[in-house]
Amino acid sequence: MDFTVIIVALMISFGIPLRNKAIKEYRKKKEEKTSKENNIK
């Protein structure tokens, strides 16, 4: 029981920052893509 709680806590503590980083990179790519399209028009 205690072991699973520790694993879940570690997954949450490491998972959230990694997810935020991935979202930021995704938004950055998305913005670059839209800005390039806007420049073409």
C-alpha cells in the first residue's frame, strides 16, 4: 500500500512539469506555424 502511494506521488510530481513543458513546446510550434501562414497571406 505505502509503496504504491510513493510511486503515484512520484509520477504526479514528475509528470506535471513534463506535461507543462510538452504543452509549451506544442503551443510554440503551433504559433510558429500560424505566424508563417499569416505572413504568406
